[in-house]
Amino acid sequence: MAVATKKLRLGDILVHQGLITDVQLKTALSEQSKRKMRLGQCLVSLGYVTFAGIASAMHIQTGIPQVDLRGVRITQDILNLVPSSVLRKHGVLPIGFDEKDNTTLILAMWDPLDVGAQDDISIVTNYRVSPRIAVESEIQSLLDRYFGTDEAYSAAEQYSKERESQLQEVAKAAAEESDELNSAPMVQLVRSILEQAVRQRASDVHFDALETQLRVRYRIDGALYDKMWYDISLLPAIVTRIKILSGMDISEKRKPQDGRMSITVDRQDYDIRVSALPTFYGEKLVLRLASSNGLARKLTELGFPQQDLDVFQSILDNPNGIILVTGPTGSGKSTTLYASLSMLNKQDVNLITVEDPVEATVGGVNQVQVNVKADLTFANALRSILRQDPDVIMIGEIRDYETASIAAQASITGHLVLSTLHTNSSAATVTRLIDMGLEPFLLADALVGILAQRLVRKLCMQCREPHIATDYEKEQLGYPENERLTVYEPRGCPMCAETGYYGRIGVYEIMKVTPEIKRLIATRGTTEQIKDSAVRDGMNTLRMAASRYVIDGTTTIAEMLKISMET
């Protein structure tokens, strides 16, 4: 049977540890009865504490050991002891046997005081149970790793036995959120794919229609990985399900469509932008996942080196002018913009944004959603915003001359304007705006700073492999050839899911518009001249910034070369 534990209440433990207040506990207890969920889950959903905080407090208070499940390998004979449905029900995972007693099963739990769960596992396995405290998200991630694919395939196999007409009836019922729908195989399959994507830190999910198969890929840390393969016959049903959830027209299969949906995974809300594109073998879907609080970061949390952070904050201190954040799709521009907004968002500031789409809501900020059908374009919205007495304006993206022109006029009439642009470097941004049609003298007056950024994958610190840099590698890094240098390469281990990388870090190139750069812009100086002037004034190029991360072992030369084409 289960190992007995002291009868302590979770709320009292968290209050005693100083993680929550008595008032927060009372609020959570009141919400718990309404939401019909466990107290810990309620506290996390209210934002009072994290699951990691709960795990740490439980360990300190109860003395039950805490385990880090990242990188843990579980043998198949252990996995076969308990059905995945039972493990999911209780949110627990057996990870091995006690080294001193092979009749005692080690059970990872986020709530080690849940004696009922311990009893159930003990009865199913016929072993004594010894609890270990673990973070719930890590437990769910391992459950996905070991059982998620099988569960998804099981749902797919069950669905494949049903007729297409039956699916259409089930899919239509989705709009009414019926109980039958929630148990339908296709609903389970789609939800399982999305939940696994979230827990594996994917930013995008790709459904690729091939000749005989449907391929599902996740983009993790900027790279695409094959995750699942299904028979192509499942594609119409998956597309129908996702189209209904994202508000698309399920009868239209010949035109591209865009939609939006949301999902909650582990009490965290995620906004998903959906794009459908007709291809030769069927519609291709791409789902971009964004956490509702993923954009709610401070500038100090974005990985700026202190010198770059000081420069960027000084640029944001300007009372008026244009500040641009540039880079390709997926380089973190929106995160930087929202962090900048948070810094500028004060009681005495009227801050208005115009976005397409609004990616996250910010308290105290007036956010406008572009609506082309209603003729609410970036340019039209900007004209109206200027009559709203704004102090700071954020434009989601400058796409044309009209928007650029209004932004420039707004900046020189006393407004601070923040926006994004798709260019390769800070200096190239100037050339792009002039090519759009902006007068150089107007641009020189308006610009106060440009931030070009990229994201590079960080090496897994558990398995990275060192080697002595070659002369060619030193040349690429701008490192003295006569000095010895150790650099690192990815290898792959359980901690990083055998990829060799874990997480990403920002690489920044910040160009403060100095009087000399203003002169060069006004006289149509070349991109190279503007860049050279900025470097003389202390700017680090993307190559220079990325090379520092290679030299200190954070990333690889291959990652550096991906984001910088300088010679």
C-alpha cells in the first residue's frame, strides 16, 4: 500500500513558506469550489504561484525528496505496469524501483499528499509506492513522450474506422460544444497533437499533405522535426476539425484561409493562428502557437547584454521619433515590442497600438485590430489615432509608403512611434524606407534608433562537445589566429530530446541614430557607410554579437552563420 505521509494541507504549507498570503488562500479556496479543481491547480490558474513553487514548498515542508524529471529515462517494463489512462487521471508517473527495495515503486507526483492516487497505483501494480515530488508540467511532458504518440495513433486508428459522413456530423456538433464531440476520436487526435506541441515547446505545428501520408512536424527552437505520420485519408477530417475551431469556411478548399483559435494546456492559455493553403495533395495547415503571457516579459528578461540594454533603454527614453525593430518572421520582434510597451506604459502616457492581429492584450494600452474588410488599414487607423491625442503609437508593421509616411510625420510632430520592418540589418532598414518613397531628409529627422534581432539555438549544457577551433572558425569569429580557442558542437542527450540544443537566445544589433548617421541618411549614404559609422560609434553587428555567444560556449558557429551572412 501507499507510504503514509503527514496530514498537511497544501494551502497551509504555501502560506507557511511565504509563497502566498492568507487572503490569496481564501480567494483560491472560494474559486476552488466554483471551478471544481484541486487547490494547487486553482492557485496556479490565478497566478499566485507556479507548479515549481508548489513542488519546492512541498519538499521543504514534508521532507519528501524532489526529483528533476528532465532527462529521466524510464524502462519499458516500468511503463507497462500502469495504463496511461490511470497515470493521466492522477497526474503521476512511475520512474523506477527503490535501489534498496525492489518491491517499492518510485512514483513521481506533483501532490505527494494524494494518498488516493498512491493507493490506486499500488493496487494496479501490486507494489508498495514511495512518492517523489515533481513539477506537474514535467510529469505531463514525460507522459506525452512515452504515451502521447500511441494515444494519438490509437485515436487515429479508431477514427479511420468511421465514415466521412459521420465525421461531418461530429464536426458540426463541435460548434455546439456537445459532450459527444469531446469524446470523438478526431477531437482527441487534434487535441493530443496540440498538447504535445505545447509541452515540447513548439512554436509552430505543420500538417503536410503528401502523396500517401499526412506528416505532422513541430518547429522547436527554430528547427522543424518530424513527429507523426498518418494515412492521407485522415487529412480531410483533421482540416475540418481545425477549420471549425478557428472560424474558417469548411466548404472552401480552393482558396487560402486564415483563422484563429485558442487552447488551454496545463492551465495555461495559448492563442493559435491558423493558416490553410491548398496544395497538390490537399490542404496544408500551419498553426502558430503563442502563450497568452509569453509576450508579457520585461526588457531585462530578453537576454540583452547590459551594454545593449542600456543603449536600447536610452533610445526608448526619447520623447518623439521612430524606433524600429527589424528581422525575419519568428525572430522575436513582437516580444521585444511588447516588452518596450510595458516599459513605456505609465499612468500619464496615452499609448495606442494598431496591430494585425492583436497578439496579446496589455492592461492600460488601447489596442486597435486592423480590419481590411471594414477599410481599417494600418494607414487609416493611424490617421484616426493621431486625433486621439496619443503620446506613444505602436504600429504592428510598416508595409507600405503610406503607413511609413504617416508614421514619420507623427514622429516629427511630437509622438514616439514604435514599429517593425522585415530587413536584414539595422543599416539596411534605412535603405528600405527610402526605397519605399520616404524623403531622406524626413527620415533623418524621424529616426532615433533601429534594433535588428535574431534568435539562435542554445547548446544543451549537459551534452555539448568541445573541440579546438580551426583557423577557418577563428577567422569567422574574428578571433586572433595565434590564440587557442575552444568552441562547442551539439551531440544530443535525453535532456534535449537528442537534438543537442535547448532553448534560444536573442542576438541584437542596436543602431542609435547619431548626428553623423542623420547626415548620412539625409545625403543618401550607402548601407555600408551607415553601418561603418554605427560600428565606429560602438554598435555590435549581428555577427559580432553572435560570435560572443560562440566564444563563451552558448551556441555554435553553424547557428552564428545562419543569422549572419557577413564576410
